[in-house]
Amino acid sequence: MPTYTDLSLTAQTAYAQVLDATIGAEHMRSVADLAGSFAAKTVKGHKYWYYQYTEPAGKLRQVFVGPDNDAVKRLIARKGQPAVTSSLAPLARSAIALGCAGILPRHFQVLKRLAEYGFFRGGGVLVGTHAFIAFGNMLGVRWSEALHTQDIDFAHPGKNIALALAPDLEVNTHEAIDSLGMGFLPVAGLAGKGGAAYLNPREPEFRLDFLTTLRRSGEVPYEHPVLHVMLQPLKFMEFSLEQVQQTVLLAEAGAVLVNVPHPARYALHKLIVAGERAGAFQAKANKDLQQAGMLLSVLRERRAWEVEEVWQDLLSRGSGWVKRVRRGLAALNRLDPQLDVLRWLRLPRSG
């Protein structure tokens, strides 16, 4: 099985610079970085400043900035300066030119718009192949085989995993998707209600899926109260939504800060999922196994202890988990015997 090649030290440094700059930009952004203008109002003899801008969806908004003091004047003075995000595009292009992996422009457009609306600040997590692309840059490697995809998978832990979020955070994910103007429509679910996926009828392969952990109420999609989007519950999803990491995805147009699963949890979760797939889903199972094998081959060389810690967590979850990961490991061993993951991750005897 093809695995990976090391990124040069220069490329790894470039990626680290983009990550630092993107995190800094996320914290330093203010109303001065929005397309709009400041306006002053006098109320009972006192001067106050407001900022009027247009949201990505086209709605006109006005927010209170503050009284006419030095801090607000410094903020107003920033309006004529480049936005804090303006430096991200050249940094991202440089990192890609040096060998870091980038994503398709239209995929970047979707991720950037959701980030602008606060999807990732609201606990949203990027899963699937785009997370796998991010792992390569995070681990300082370039995957030897490009794994292309036209769908983008998102997840949220729901209420089963605690997250430290702002108490008044509200994210209109549906409005964010609609504002892209890409023709995405929610897939109809049960009883004619919108399902937990969006697709473009002209390009059915270009799809957005929203997933979450399985709840007591079953596998029926439900609307998340903060994200305002339907989520599809899946078995075992909670395993990959613990220890979430923060990273950036790169494109020629810039960089976007996202949440992704812990690489070791992602890899082992892929083994569990592969053990569940059969028949018509065999192609997806092979893709799951390929990603798991490539990740485990890197992690064994560089972060073996992380895999071993997560592995013990998986084994502690019961016989159902062990049964499924046993199937996934056996399939991975058939696909790539040289990886010899069965010898590394010893399973308890089947009982």
C-alpha cells in the first residue's frame, strides 16, 4: 500500500506559519475587518459609534461599537489598514508550492463560509477525507496517493460530549449554505422534512453531510439547537469526536481554521466503520481501510503512544466494539500485510 513521504523542513515550517497566522487572525478579527462603514450617533449629548455591514447572506446589520473614546478611535483607524486575514492567502500559496496539500477552491469556499458563520466555533468538526488531508500537513507528510472526494462531511458531538461554548452562540448553518449561491438543497428526510445532507441537483456528487453521535431516541435526524441544521446520528461516531484538534486547511485563496478529530481516533474509527460496511459499500470500506492504514503507518513511527492510549480506550468500550474493530483489522491486514498492524495492536482473545 502506498503510504507517505516526508515534507521538507521548509514546507513544515510554512505550514506552521499559516496555522499560527490563521489562529491569530481568528482572535484579532473585529468589525473593522468587515466590509462596511462606521457611523456616529449622538444620544442625549453623547457620541456613540456603530458599524453597518452586510452579512454574507445579504442582510444589512448594524452593531454597537462603543462610546467615542480612544479604544474605539483606534478601532476606526484600523479600517484603512489591510484586514488581518489579508496575509493568509500568500502564506497558504507558499505552503502549497513547497509541498503541503491544498483543497479544491469550491470546497474551500464552503468551509470558509461556514467558518465565517461560526460553525466551527459552535463545535462543528470536519470529518472524512478533508480531515485526512489536514492530517498529512499536521504530521509533516504528503500522502503518496491522492484520495479525492467531492463530498464534505461534518459532524457535531451533540449533547453526548461536553464542549466549552459561548452561552449565547447561535449559528445559522442553513443560511450559511444558502448564501453560497451554489445551488445546494437539503435532501428530503422522513415525512418530507429536510434531512441531514445538502446536494446540488446538477452535481449530485457534490454533497454536504452533517453527522452526530447516536442518541437514545434512535437514528432519526434532528435539528441541532445551536447550529440550526439537521444532524444524522451514527453508531460509534462519538469515538472520533473526543480530543478534537484545531488545524487549518489550505487553498490558493487562503486558509481556514477548522476542528478535526484526533488522528489516532480517526484511524481506529475508520477500522470500526470498515468492519460495518458490506456489499454495495465495499468501495467505501476500502477507502476507510486505506486511510486508516496510511495514518497508522505514520503514527506508529512518530506518535505510537497516542495510538496505544486510544486503543486501550476502544477496548474498554465492550465486546461489540472489539468485534467490529477485529473485522476491520483483519481486512486491513489483508490489504497491507507489511503494515502488520495485528502484531502491533494486540487484541484480546475472542471469547
